[in-house]
Amino acid sequence: MNTPILEMKNITKEFPGVKALDNVSFQVKQGEIHCLVGENGAGKSTLMKVLSGVYPYGSFSGEIFFEGELKKFYGPLSSEQAGIAIIYQELALVPEMTVFENIFLGNEIKSGLVINWNETIQQAADVLKKVGLSVNPSTKVKELGVGKQQLVEIAKALSRNVKLLILDEPTSALNEGDSENLLNLLLGLKHQGVTCILISHKLKEVIKIADTVTVLRDGKTICTLDATNGEVKENLLIKYMVGREINNIYPQRDRKISDEVIMEVKNWSAYNPLVGRDILKDINFKIKKGEIVGFAGLMGSGRTELAKSIYGNPDGFNTKGEIFIKGKKVHFKHTSEALKHGVAYVTEDRKRDGLILIQDVKSNITLTNLKEISKRGIVNVIDEIHVATEYKESLNIKTPSIEQKVMNLSGGNQQKVSVAKNLFIHPDVLILDEPTRGIDVGAKFEIYTIMNALVAKGMSIIMISSELPEVLGMSDRVYVVSSGRITGELSITEATQEKIMELATD
Amino acid sequence: MSFAKDLQKVLRANIREYGMYIALFVIMAIFTITTEGVFMSSRNIVNLLNQTGYIAVLAVGMTLVIIIRHIDLSVGFLAGFLGACAAIMLAFWHWPVYIVLPATLVLGIFAGLLTGTLVAKLGIPSFVASLGGWLIYRGAILLVTMGTGTIIIPDAVFNAIGNGFIPDIPGMEAFLPGIHKFTLLIGLLTIILFVLNTIRNRKKQESYRFEVLPMNMFIMQLVFISVVIGYITWVLAGYRGISWTLVVVLVVVLVYDFIASKTVLGRHIYAVGGNPEAAELSGISVNKIVYVVFGSMGMLSALSGILFASRLQSATTTAGSLFELDAIAAAYVGGVSAAGGVGKVVGSLIGALVMMSLSSGMNLMSIDISLQYIVRGAVLAAAVIFDVATRKQRK
């Protein structure tokens, strides 16, 4: 039990401008369940990608010893051959294939050149028994629920004689029953000698299941705790996870919020027909004129779904509930109607669904509101240039010209274009989803300054953020979202990182 | 010396845009040499333009379809079928031509909207939805011509669309005999308007301190394009002048180019093509754009059918075969990107001219049809390779 199966020594991994991992050392003992916890962006996933070879040997510094041997993994395949299997949050199964095909995908049992299906099905049944999943191996994966799919993934790993099983947030998409099953299965596998690394945000389950807990923060190992003697408590972990000083990177602002409620959402629920479950339940909140309201929570807690379901529901959820704008009940059938009523949404992933990268800065900025600069359907190019130049100057978008293609701009400047196009419809409520994701500190400061200037002019901002310091630094009020529900509302004076974390892991 | 350098610089910077013009020029030059001038003869050029007509209007519509990341395979037989419908209305029902034309166009719009509904509302991939249309319209042509076979169209006005020419100025027969004076006049006016407009645009751009072409390049561009327009006019005037088909094609290209480049609708189409998710979040209804673009494609299919039936003065059972592939090829040769969001209407017209010039020139050289297909295929591949290569270079 005491020999380490895995030792990662002095791992440092840098991305342009960011040190994602800074001299991290990490040790996992043979046959234990080792939990890895930390805030979003603390480096957990990066560390696991280094281990699995997604970031190949040579792209980071440091050494990996697996079963006492120095290993150089050049890709996921080589780590898999060594006996390391990772199960990601987004499952990597082929939905249209059967369970047994998925289990042996890439590891087919062959006699000569052809696949031996009989042997495959039999072995699949064996390994399914090991994970306690009683489905017909010939079922298509898409017909299974998420919980069962996860078990198929584990079965797939077991079929390859895995020695070290890594699970990245396995229970985030599961309901309580399924989570319970999964955790019990992990305990069972432990007794069969499988070592397991579990990344989780749900601290209760960490405490329940872990033998050892390692806390990462800002790309550094903070501590490794022995969890077998019951001394590890939730609040202790939270303290280690968030225990940093908030630097003064948030510009000062006079907070003068009127009592006028600009937007109110009542009893809002949403059902996602694609995954077949409620993703939002009984959400109620109010936004006042001139305030920044933070929506805190962990990734996957449902904040983006909440924002988009309100903003004209482009993903086609089945929604229930009421939205009031300035006291008037509204119903947005399309994003265009939300925009017309003064609700704008800046997406969390500007490259995926925020900007048209192949078009220039000015076309991107004016796209949301071409009506304003056109007459009888014909765009006035001169007006367009004026508008774009205005935003380029007021938001300090650094671009050689407004005719520059957006794909050639830096992340921070792209984000400013993304904000500009939503400002051009002159919204009353601006929803910013992860407004500073993937941009450097300087650009962050500029975005914060812009936000302050906007609320000073009477706009209201909903800021969805996974960065607690940002939530605390910018918000006037904080709602905490967890598993599709609002688990708490905190005024800025009572909000602390610990309190938010507690509500977010509820 | 600096002139050559400037020219090189301008060409290099705009190689993507000028590429197909240069290709067309080179192809025409080669055929002129190999056919000892027959290719550029007035008669051949007029024929070439009339043959290009029914493909060009399809290519214009297809440009928008490909820009929004879809495809429409049904347009060829739809054109053939609607041509047959027009023939039936004229020959059997004896409807007047001024009712037949709009009725056919409206039928086309409905057919296009039907494909659009399958794509937008039901989420069926456009390739499959329009392949279904391809089969259905093919069957439909056979069905409506079953009793009669080829339908001869008796209407002179209808037949003039594909065969007639604009009238000359009356009472000037003595002046420049054998030359179409009205065509010359139109050519001259076009050159004057073009020059004035270009100079005005340049002044406007300069007043906003935009980057403009260096003066010598600008003058060369003006002179070059004026000479090209002048030369084409002279060639056309030497036969029977501007054909009605050419008028139809030019109107379609001008209107569509205007819509694509100057209107809100055009911006929305390019936005949907560039990033449909972002467009939807920017308040644009992607479905609406799909309806509009497929509806317009259907209308242009009807127009193509009218042009073709009129040119043959009849509706045949095989009308429209492979039109869709010619139109798609023309659009790609004309610089439309399969990745969506990029492409110009005028480019597709040039693309159609390139493909038709290849056919026409090789016919004149009596090259076997087998080789013709191979050459056209190679040119299509080369155009797309060129497109991909120049795009990489930009990055």
C-alpha cells in the first residue's frame, strides 16, 4: 500500500503568458483513491493532461515515474499502453455504436484479420459484470443514461487492464443515486487493486471516498492530506483551495444603485430534451438598474444555460417561468426579441459563437444592429465606419484598422469586439459570460474598467464568472448557482470566497 | 521600374480576387491563338454568352447557398421541370407570356422554399434534401412530357429571351453598316459611368483616409477595365449586339451583387455563413436566412429553366441535366469557399464564363468530349487548390 505507483516530480507547464503548472509534485500510492481538488483554473486538468500524454513529453519540464520507471509519454496512446486510463467529463463514447463495440474500440479482439465478435461480446459481458452494469452488451450507447455511459467508460478502461484510473469530475452530470453507485464502484475497484485519481468539485464526496487529498491552487501544490483518519473537513479544504489574497486589480467604482428593478426572473425552469433532464430548477432573481450582479458557481452548474435560456433560448430548451423587463412581462421567442427588449448576451466562448472570425472588426461590431445604420435595407457604409471607429476608441480596441479581420486580433481585443457588438444595441441588461476568460491581466483590467463605466451610465450587468476573486471584486450582489438551482444570494459585504464555495459545492 | 514593382505588389496582395479574371483572360487568349481568332469572333462570343446565361443565373443563386454552408442539387432538374411547365402554359393552356413568366418564377420560389423548409425546419442535411428534389423533379419532367415528348413553344416573345437581341436605334442604317449602334452606345455609357463612379469612390475613400491604390495603378485599372468593356462591346456590336439573355444575366448579377454587398440582408447572409452560432446569438434568425436563400435559388432555377427552354424554343425531356453540377463548379471556380461565409456573386459569373469558355473553345478545336470533361475537371480542382493555397498564405 505504501509504494507509490505514480510520482510526478517538479512538473512545470507554461502556455504563452501563463504558467499553468509551477513546479508541481504529486505522488499517488499503490491501491489508494487519491482526490485532486482546487478551483477552476488551478491546474488539475492540465496536470492530468501532462500525465496522460495529451501534452507530450518535452512540452513541459519535470519527470514522471510510473511503477518506479521514468516514463516519456508522447501521446495518450503511450500512457494507455502503460496502464493509465482517463475518463473525461465529456464522455468519449461513440453513441451510435453498441456497448461491446465501444468497450473494445481501438482494442479489438481479432482472429486473423477479422474481429471475433463472439469473444468480444463475451468479454464485454464479463467486464460489465465487474462494474455492476446489467445491460445487454448489444445496446446502443445512446440509449443509456449518462450514469450508465460512465460505467461503460470504466468498463472500457478495465478491459485494458488499467492500473491507474483517472476520473475527471465523474459525478458532475449524475444525479444522486448514480453518483452513489459510482462512488461505491470505485471503492469496490480499490479492493481489486485498481488505483484511482478522482478530480471533483463535490467536497462531500471527496471526504467520503478519499484516502489522500491533494489541493492545487494557481498551478502549485498547496498540500497533500491524509484523509483516512477523518481529520479532513470541508471548510479546511475550502480554505486551502481559495486561500489567496485578492490583489487590487479591480478598479474602484462608486456604487450607486437605484431601487428600480430592471429585470426579474420568476420560477424559471428548463428541461434539455437532448440529455433528457431538468437543467434549471425554480430560479428566481432580480436585477436592479446600475448594478453588477455576479453569478458564481462551478463549471457545469448551469449558469450559461440559465443566461441563454433567458436570452431567446437559442438551444431550444423547454423553458417554464416568467421574465419581467421594467415590470412588464415578456417572452423572447428568439434572440432578436431579447435584443429588442434591451437584453444582450456576450458569450463565454467568443471564438465559437461570439464573433465571425473571418470578417473584419467593423462588420462584427455592427452585426447586431444593422438597422440603425441602414435605410430601406441598405447599409450606410459611412455610418458604419463612424460607429465602428467610435467603439474602437471608447473601448480601446487595439487593431491596425477597423477593416482588420477579427481572427488576427489578440484574445483581449477580440473580447472587446464581442462586448462592442452587444453594446451597439444599447442594452439595459448586459449579460457577460466569463468576461475575462483566457485574456491577460492588463486586458482584464480594461474589461473591468469598461464594466464600471457602463453601470455608471445606468446599465445593469449580469456577470457569470468562475473566478471567485473576480466575482468578489466586481459584483454588488452575488447569486450562487449549483446543479441548476440558485443555492444562495449574498450581498457583497457578506460574500466571501469560503461562503460562495460552500454554496457552490452544495 | 517602379510601375512594374507597384503592379507586382498590387497583384500579389489581391491575387485571390484577381486570380479568376487572370484565369479567364489566359484561357481566352490560349483559345484565340489555337483557333486562329475564331474563338474571339463576334459570333462565337455572342453564342458563348448566351450559353453561359442559364448556368450563370444558377451559379449566382448557388453562390449564396454555398456561402451559408449548404448545397442545392435539385436546381438542374427543377429548371428543366419549370421550363416544361412554362412550355405547357404557353403551348397547351395558351396563357399569355406576361403571365407565364411570373407564374413560373413563383413556382420556382415555392419549390425553393420547400427545400428550405426541409433544411431549416426539419434539420435535414441540404445535400440529402436536395438530392430528393433532384429525383423528384427529374421524374416530374418525364411525367409532364410523357404524352407529348418534346413540347414546341409557339410564343415569339418567349423565344426571344434566349435567341433575340435588343433592337438597334432606328433610322441610322446608313451609319456604320453591320455594326449594332445601340450596343456601342450602351458600352460607351457604361465606360463613362464606370469611370465617374470609380473616381467618386476613390475620393470618398481618400476623405476617410483609407488605403487606396497608388495613382499609377489606379489609372491603369481604369484604363484596363475601360478597354475590356470597350472591346467586348465592339465584339458584340459586330454581330447582332447585346442579346436579351445577356441583359437578363447582367440584371440578375447586378441585383444580387447589390443585395450581397450593400444590404442588411446580404450582411446577414455572410454572417450566417461565417459563423451560424454567432449569427443566431447576434439576433439573426438563421432559419429565415435559409428560407430566403433557398427561395431565391428556386426563383433563379425557374429563370434558368425559362432561358434554356426559350433558347431551344422547346421543352425537352432531358432539360436541366447536370446544370446543378455546372453551377456548383462555376461557384467554386469563382472563389466561393466551401467553409462558408466567403464568395462573391460576380466571381461566380466569371466562374461560369471560365467553364463555358473551356467547353466552347475545345469544341471549336474539335477536341473529343472525353478530354473536355477531364480538362474541365482539372480546372475545377486547380481553382479550389489555388483558393486553399492563397488562404493559407494569408495566415
